[in-house]
Amino acid sequence: FTFSMTGVTSSQAYSFTLVLANDATAGRTITWPASVKWPNATVPTRTTTASKTDVYTFFTYDGGTTWWGNLSLYNFS
């Protein structure tokens, strides 16, 4: 999957939570936009196990030029 974050107003702050629930097919991957910055400059490894869920949180303070991402909850069933 490839995600994009659009529809925000410049110079405004926004946040959202993304719940990614895997279906019965294991091994799905994600491509994040280059505008997403992660802790320690390392994209977290998502759960690729079938029927598992990860929860991400994102925020921007500059209208979407930079998004700060975090894997909040990992590997839930």
C-alpha cells in the first residue's frame, strides 16, 4: 500500500490516528510518503502477520510539509 497525506491547510496543525488491520493474507507492506519523519529516522517495522493490527499516530505543525509519525500500538489481534 502507498499512503499520501493531503487536504490540510498551510500553517495549520493537524493530527490523526491510522489503524491498519491485516486481512487473512500475511506479508503486506506499506510505502510512506517522504514527508513522514520517524523517531531516530527509522521507519518502524509493521506487523505483517495475518489478522493482526497496528496503530499509528501522525501530526503536522506546518500544514503537512512534515508529518511526525509514531507506531503507537503493535501486533494486536
